[in-house]
Amino acid sequence: MSTTADVVVIGGGVNGTSAAFHLATLGVTNVILVERGQLAAGATGKSGALVRTHYTNVPESQLAFESLKVFQRFKEIVGYDAGFDGLGFIQVVGPGYGDALAANVAAQQALGINTRMVPLDELQELQPGIAIDDIGAAAFEPDSGYADPNATAYAFARAAEALGVQIWTHCAATAIVRDGGRVVAVETERGRIATENVVLAPGAYARQLLEPLGLDYGLYPQRSMVAIFRWPPGWERRHHVIIDNINHSWLRPEGSQATLIGVEQPIGDYDPDNYNQGVDGSFVDVARAALARRFPAFGDATMRGGWSGVYMMSPDGRPIIDQVPSVPGLFVMLGDSGTSFKTAPAIGKCLAEWVVLGEPQLLDLSPFRSTRFAEGKPWIDETAYSPKRQTISR
């Protein structure tokens, strides 16, 4: 005997829990969220959890801005705390990219985002200890920062449960069932759930659910590492969150005496069930060098820990958020490419609106459509900060 739900959400990360919460706030409470492990077991729990609005395109800045508004009032809106710390965000780019940065800042200002270009002499006052000799230009968002990724997912889940949503952890979804082309059920380790609507946000496990449906978006799981360094002697002030496109790195405070840093490195196609969740020794050296290049005082900083996680990349490094045209009833958030923690509040709301109201009301998600690859129109940002790679997405 099968269970019946109005909507099944697959994936207990921040996007899945956000979608479940927003479905419930729209009055759809017969929702079952299935998660193969524990909540936030995948990329969410390993996220650096930056919360900022700076992107090299307007659609992602819009998602991030709408989400920032939620993070700033998270407890009021959701009912529980996300650990948001709005200590400010700095974006730095190399020589030759000042015009691109200025164009992106202007586009963000037009959306109402509190951001501005920062002259380099002012940057040193804004962020003491920062090296500026290799920086071409910088921008500052005083309202941005970072959050606690686990607390964020837990908060969405707890609030959804309070509204009637069922959450099944340690229960993998094994198949999405169709009849006549459209969704009719989800097979899980606990049995079949009859449903006409599935929100699929499975992170690195997307391919095994998509391939039986004949869907191939060129997704691949990529491993990413972060390291934590103790502040050196004499360093006592928490620095801003920084994305450093020159050294392909991003960093933020971790607690009151340490800094967390990630460095963009393409690290293969990894099995999310079988990878080293620790940090490679070689990465520690790379991370320390990148950190010391931006903050010379950290040259001898002590490594205090770190981890690695696996997230799903799309071919153009941008998420796929869509109602799949060939599978009525299937709504997806796929290939987040390491960038969807900060946008999850808005993504979850848009997906819920799509299911309940027929289309997203908050924002136009057509730039994130699943068909763009088949159309021969992969995402390209004209104002990116490197000719060879997408802008750092954390």
C-alpha cells in the first residue's frame, strides 16, 4: 500500500528544505521530503555558506538579493535562526577587469542592492592588513556576510514540519515513476509515494534519478575543499568576507580566531558515496599561499582543520531551475555548481510558487531553463573576471 502526497521533495539540503517550507506557507502541507542521509548531509553541510549578492549576471544577483532579504530577517520569517552574520563582503578582481566590475556593480545598484566600488587606498582602510599590489579593482557590500549552512537547512525543515510537512531522513529516493509521460509516483527505500508533483533537489545524486527519465544535462559531481587557519599572533580583528578572483579563492572568518578559505580547483568527477571527506595535504599548501597572498600576516598561519564535499556542476557553471518540459510534474534544482546556498531562500520560494501557482511569481527563472544546452545557448557572462573560467561561484 503506497503513501500519497501532493508533492514529494527529493533532497534534504538547503534547497529542498526551503522548497518544502515555502510549499507549506502556500498551504500545501501534504508534502513528504525524502533525504538519503541526514539533513544537510551533502553539499549544504559542507558549504562555506557565503551570503552575498555579487555576481557577474543580473539573474543570479536577483536570486541572491531576494535571499539576502530573507537571511536578514530569517528568524522573523522562518521562525528559527540561520546564524547570519552581516559583517560585509569585498570582491576583488585583477588588473584589466575594473570596467567589468564597475558594470556589474552598476547593474546590482539598479536592482536596489547596497554595493559600491571602493578605491584601493580606501580598501586598505576598510580592510586592514589586506595586500593590494595585485588588485585591479574592488567592490564592497556592507550588508552581506555568511550564515550557518546546517542551521539554515535545519530551520527550514523544522518550520516545514511545524506546518505539517513529513521529513523522511535515511530514506533514498530510488526512482521517479511516470505514466503517460507525467509524474505519478516516487519509489523510495520505504516504499512508493503516489504523487503528481516532484521537486528534485538531490545535489550530487541527480544523474541516477534523471537518466532513467532520458534526461542528460551533462552534470558531473566535483569535489571541493576548504581549510581553516588560526589567526597569527597580533591578528585580533575579524575580517570581511572576501572573494579574490586573482587567487581564485574565497574566505571568511570561522568563529572568533580563525579564517576559512576555499580555492577553486577542478578536482575530477567524484562518487558522492566514496570520496575523502578530509583535506589533501597539497591543498593545505595551496590554501595557505592564497591566504597569505591576500593577507601577508597569514604566511605562517597554523592549519586547524578542514573538509571536502561534493557538489554537482553544470556544463556552464550555472544552476538549472525549471519545470522539465518533457516530464510534466517534475520541478528541478540541479547543477548548482557550488553557488546555491545563498540563493536557496529565493529558489525554494520560486519552486513552490511554480508547483502551486503555475509559474514563479518572485522572479523570472527562464535564464536557468533546462533546455538552454539543447538550444545551443549555454550561459556566458560577458562581464566575468577571467577569459578562461566562470567567476568564482561560492
